[in-house]
Amino acid sequence: MSDIGARLRRLRENRRMSVKDLAAAVGVSRSFIYQLERGEVSPSYSTLRGIAAALGTALPVLVGDEVPEEWLVARRESRRRLVLPATEAPRARNGALRSRRGAGGPATGAPSWRAELLAFLGHRNRRMQPIVVHVDPGARLDALPFEHEREDLFFVLSGEVVLVLRGGRDIRLREGDAAYLLLETLETVENRSDGAASCLWVASPAE
């Protein structure tokens, strides 16, 4: 399989697009796409441009030119702060109202959380979306950044967090622990400890 064919197939499968759908979007036959993925035909420049556009990528990625670093690496300073809808302050186990603020929320000094998107440039369609979540002691993340049906991976970078699942089940994760949620539905992420916590949260599909 040629480099273009291998890249084409991987990009197509990553977007979960069938050969039939790609062929229809580009205006070529299904057999042509099959042959191209096997390296048996040489496409024209205009066809390559059409394929790249249909796959939501850039032509250099498809033809094998060196991919820019910013497409591969998300630097710390390039993280994007997620501003999520404010939610009602949560109640503690004894029923008392706990103060907190989210990104852009009220009351400086109250327990807070913030979420930072790892923004990888260049690719518009991904299977995964990673964010870094920071949670102060006593705070919890109610306005989740992901609402669609998905699989979730959590890895605790520092401190500890509690994942509250639908049905009331709690999962406590400490630094270095990871959780993979496939059939479970996440309700909140809480920090019930006395120290700050950070975790990497990866959702798949991205949207």
C-alpha cells in the first residue's frame, strides 16, 4: 500500500467514513477509492484536494509532507480555557449548601475548578478530545464539558478526585490512578480532599 493509500485509509477510518460515502463526496467510484488505498492508481491533484476536503484535513497530511509540530503537540501555553454554564452550588453530605465557583464564576476565594482544552491544530475531526481539569478542595464540576454519548478516560495527575456516577456510585481516584468509563454515565467530578487536584480527561468520540 502506498503512503498516500495508507494515510487515506487511516484518515477515512478515523472519521468513520465508508468508502461509499467518501467516493460520493469526492465524485469518484468506490473502486477508485479501493484502488487508491491499495496503491494501484495515481490520483490527480484535483482529486486529492477533493479527498482532503471530504476528510476534513489538509492536502499535505494526505500526501505525506511533514506535519507541522503544532498539529502534533499541544504546548502548555496554548491550552484554551473552557467556560461552562454556571450551576447551582452543590450540597454537602449533611445537606448544607457548599460554596464553589466554576470558570468565570462568582466569589473569589470560594472552592473552584477550571478546565483547559488541549487544542491540537490542523485536524478538524478526531476520535478523542483531551482536557485538563483542575479542582480545588471542596469543589465539584457539575457543568460537564461533554454531554454526548461517549467513553471517558480519567488519569489523575496530582491529588485525588471522586467520580460520581449515575445511580450514586462513587469512584475515588488518587495520583497515578486511572478510570475508564464505558457503560457508566458520569454525573460530577468532585474533590473531597484538603488539597488541589488535577486530572487528564479524554472523551471519545470528541463530539
